[in-house]
Amino acid sequence: MTEEKNITTGYDVTGKKYPRILLILSVLIGGFMTVLTETLLNNGLPTIARNLHVTTATVQWLSTGYLLVIGIMVPVSALLLYRFDSKRLYLTALTIFLVGSLLAYIAPNFSLLLVGRLIQALSVGIIMPFMQNIMILIFPAEKRGMAMGLTGIVIALAPALGPTLSGWIVDQFSWRDLFGIMVPITIAVILLTMVGMRKLIVLTHPRIDILSIIESSVGFGALLYALATISGGHWFIIGVTLLIGIIGIVLFVRRQLAMDDPMLNLHVFQSPMFTLTTVLSSLSNMALLGMQLLVPLYLQSVFQIPALTAGLVMIPGALMMAIVNPIAGMIFDRSGIEKMSLVGFTIFTLATIPFVIMTPTWSLITVTLLYAIWMAGISLIVMQLGTAGINALPSELVAHGNGVNTMARQIGASIGTALLITISTLGSQMSHATTTVASSLFGYRLAFLALVILSLLGLIGTFWLRKASRTTATVTA
């Protein structure tokens, strides 16, 4: 039987064989490098603030602004994928990342540093969904679980390693090396991409709708800004910004549904399976990013240990994720999402409960083991839920489905981190404890309790997966 020549069997759009291994390596290494920057500055922000003579609130914009730009770029990603050939798009995004890293590395002041950081985010907003789309499209549906397991190592492991790596770099070298280290790696990935990447997707040249881009940028940008600044307590500004965001998103949704060729096809929500798995994957990503933020802050504030030590406590959890993600992908390919989702939500719900009652007298080894178990549980589901939903869509909507899922997870992460920090801050302020450590402990316990509630909601949602998977719906492109 003659092998069908398409992207899943190893042929590009010209009918020529592409080097699958080199292509996968270029995409995953580039994705790991760029996603790593999400948390790479975590332990370097205080040092940057001191060296550049800016306040803590000002230096936080290196994280907040980064998040905003990524959130704005994600809805545009599906349009770019079908308008520019894969190789040119990826090389352009990597070059943008290189320029941002170089500018941040040599920046003489905070303003130029922020510009460099935002340029980095512009690239990450393209590369992150690009990586997921390519990994989905080059594998047939029955092997996508394994593909997304590999992708999950990048998306989840890179941010987990960021705080530890940044603590070590800042301690041993300079904060500038947080950006400088990216330069040679980016150049190497560019060279690898020039050899391994091909034109993989038939271009449809979707029309660039400027109004859609404006509505999505204003809507999602304002929403993410409001969520990112909620812990500051400026409620009038937050309320106005949130209202602007909601109006922008409503206008964007209405326009996408009315257009014949939308920038982001929201008809993917006609699939019950896609809708449910997108909600559950957003909940799991909310919990993942929330836990990765809470644990190092909790250990430093309550256990009174340095940032580097707190980062080392998280390393076994990151390694556990690297081990479990590909295994979860293979299990998904054989058995589907229903049982694995139930097991995953159960494990990370049970592993979160001890953090609610934890005290500074507990051994760091115990904390390390609990966090590693928690990471194992969430690794079973955080990527596979999205894969299950995308598998329910027709091939022409895969990129749009991935764009919607990525956007939902990004917003979920923003909501989760803002909500948990707000709960922790307000809890500390309401505490009647006589010491700062005791007040912080009370606040963090409330935040971990919120995580337990979040995980329980996800656990309840898994019981609808079987029904959703058996519900047929015609999804129109």
C-alpha cells in the first residue's frame, strides 16, 4: 500500500520528506527556552529593583507586562499560522526573541529593560501556541497524547525550573545573565530551525481584520491587567479596567461569530467535549501556576528559608513532571482521558490538603515529597485534557481550538495567581496573630484552601467527561 503523503506521515506541503526528529527538537528546545522566561526573573526582581533604582511595584511590570503581551498575542496566533509559512514564522519569532534578549541584556535603565522584556513576550506569544499546533498537527490523532506529553514537559517543566535557575544565576553571576544566557541558545535554535523546519501547513491566507485585533488586544489586555493588579487594592481603577476588558471581549466574540472568516473560530465550543475539557484544563492550569507561585513564597515567608533553597525544594516536583508527562501521554493514547482525569484530580486534591494544615515545624523533606506528589497528579491531566478536546474537532479547526484552549489557560493562570495572592494578602491582614510569620501562615493557609476548592471543582467536572465524549455535535469551520 502506498503511504499517503501528508504532514502526519512525514511529508511537508511540497510532498517532500521532512526531518521529523530535527523538527521536533527545534520546536521543543525553542519552546522550552521561551517559556522558561515566564518565571526566570522571579528570584531576580529584587536585585534588578536595587540595581536600577526602581520600586518593587515598578519592577513587577517585568512580569505583569510580559503576561499582558502574551495574552494579547495568543488570539492572533491561529491567524499567523495559516497566513505565513511555518519556517518563516518560527524563524521570525525566534529572531524577535533574540532582539528582546539582547536589548534587555545591555539595557542601561529600567525603561529599555522593560521594552526588551515586552519584545521577548511578543515572541513567546507566537512560539508557545505555534509549538503546540505543530506538535498536534505532525502526529495522527492516536499519537497526539504522546506528542502533548512531550509538549507538556516544556510548558510545565520550564516555568517550574525558572525560580531555581534564576536564584542560582543571580547568586553566582549578574541579573543581566538572566537575559544573556538566552542569546547563544536562541542562535543555536535558529540554526537548528534553518535545517529542520519545513513548510508544514497549507496556507489559507486569512484576512487580517484590524478591528478584531483591536478588540481582542483591548479586551484581553484590560482583563489581564485588572487581574494582575487586583492585589494592589486600587478598586476603582481595577473596576473600570475590568469593565473595559469585558466590553472589549464581548465585542470581539460577537464579531468572530458574525464573520465568515474569523480571526479565532469560536464555533469550536459547539463540541461539548472541547468545551468541558477547555474548562477543566483551565482549572488545572490555574492550580498549576498558582501552586508554583505560592510554594516558594510560602517557604520563604513562613519557613524563613532563602529563595535558592525554596527553589531546590521544588526541583523534585519539576523532575516528577518531566517523568510523568510523556507517560501520561502514552496512557492517554491507549485509554483516553476519563479515568486518567479522575485519578489526576484526586491525587492533586489529596496532596493539596496537607498544605492547609502545614506548620513551619514540618520537615522540608516532607514538603518536597508532598509537592512532588502534587506535581505527579496534575501532570496526568494538565496537557492531556486539552488534547482530548482538540481530538474532538475537525482537522481544519485544530489551530483555532488550540488557540482558544491556550487563551483560556492563559486567562485561567492569570485569574488563579491574582486570586490566590489576593486571598493570601487579605488573610494576613485579617489575622489577629502577634507575629508576621503567624499572620503570613494564616493567609497562605486560606490560599491553599482555595486551591483545594478549585481542585474539587475539577474533580466534580471529570464525572461529565464520559457523557461529553458520547455527545455528538456538528462543529462548523
